[in-house]
Amino acid sequence: VFFQKIKNLIKVLSNSSFFFSNPKKKDIVIFDNESLDLILPICKDYKYFVLKNRYYQIDKLYISFEIIFYIVTNFFKSNLSTIYFAALIKQVDPKLVITVIDNSGYFSNVAKILKNRYRFIAIQGAARYDIKQLSKKYFIPEFFCFGEYEKDLYKEHGSKVEKFKLCGSLKQSYYLKSKIDNYKKNAKYDIALLSEACPGWSRDFPLFEETVGKIAFYTLKLAEKHNLKVIFVGKRKKGTDLYKREVLFYKKYINKNFHINPRVKENFTSYTNTENSKIIIGMVSTLLRENLGAGKKILS
């Protein structure tokens, strides 16, 4: 672990431009630039600073007397990365720190240090089944989550959330508020089968991959037997390496021709295809939770 951290640090230093100044003051800090397209629409009317916190994405390092002084005087409060991120936020001096990576350990650790000075909000970006692993170490000052289930789940595992705001899925709300109207009263498909390709997951969760594979195999077998119309709802864009990996994953479990309908992000294809289906079948996909909330029939 130690040598991996050294490697990561070297990568950050070699990939970054150095700025011997403080970042400019902004209204909002967007914590983590993953899923940036999801959070930008609600921040676009404000001045915002995007804080990249993943070592392979960091490309700017700020060095100033104030930042160094903060790191030195708070050195023992947490690890170096967390203290540096806290120092940056202090210099940006925002009214709000917000993220859609609600299971980010860095966000949790920084919030513990700065919670009395700034408002921290995490918006739930996906169904959370990893909360048991985060358990009591995890902290969110304000959590805008899907619903009552999360409130019970986080309390059950001892995670500290100061305020729960039950508001559903942000991603789904964009679809519902869009002008796209592909819904048909008579469903176009009998079944929407959700792609949940997960190569390597069985190492940490025994039989996870095999279970996902069997769900697809038996769903397609059932559809063939009863002449049901199925759409295999993919997670990835066509032509990408991730889409190829998605197809290769299912080839291990499905011994006949199949087609995974690729994701077209701009057109909300996943929501359109599930909305136009009588029943949605999957294992742990966020789409199951979202469709259940929208009054659709699901099988998990």
C-alpha cells in the first residue's frame, strides 16, 4: 500500500502544472470531477471551482504560503491528500461544497474537518450497496438521497449523516423534465433486461459475476420460450472499449446471439427503454430503484 501511494504521488507530480498562488474565490466547490455532466446543470448560474481528487485526474497543484501553513498546522488531522483538499477549499472560500460522488471517502474526510465553516451536500448518484464497507467511518453533513430506504440503511450500518433530504434521483429528474416524450401507452417491450457487466467483482463478492450472467441467461431463455419482446439495456456507448467489455462479459454466460442496446447519453436511452417496457429485470442496478419510484414493475 505504501509503495502504491508513492507511485500515485509521482504520477500526480509528473502530470500536474504548478501554480504558486491560491485558487480564485468561487461560490461553489464541485468535489470530484467524475459525473461532472450530472452536476453542472444545477451549478451553471454560479461561479464554481472543480476540485479533482483522483490521483490520475489531478492536473493542477496550488502552492502558496496560506496552503502550506494550513497543511503544517493541521497535519495530524487526517492524511496529506485530505488536508491539501481542505486547504484548497479554505482558499476558494465557497458558500457550498457539493458532490454527486456520495460515497467518496475524501469528501467525507474533508467534511469532517470543515463542516463548521462550510455547507457540505452530497447528492446520491447511484444505488448504494457498499455502505456496509464504509460503515461508521463515513460522514455526510447533508445527504440528498433517493428515499426512506437510504435513511434506514445508513442508520443501520452506523454511518453518520446529519441531515437526510429525500428527493429521488437527480439523473432521472433530468429525464422527467426534458421535452423528450417517447412514452407509449402500450409498452413497446415486454421486458427490459438491465446490463450489469461486472468483470472482476467475484473476487470481492463471491459468485456476483455468475449471478448477473445467469439473470441474463434465464431472462432471454424465458423470453424465447414465451415469445416475449426483450430489450437488453446497456450501460456503455457503442464503439467504446467499455461497450466491448460489456458484450464480452455476457458472451461467457449467453450461448446464443444477443444484442446489448448501447447507451446514448444525450437521449436518455436507458430511461426511455425501461419506461417503454412492461417489467424491468436486473440485480442491483440504480435503474431498478428509479423505475420502482416511477411506479414501474421491477424484478430484482
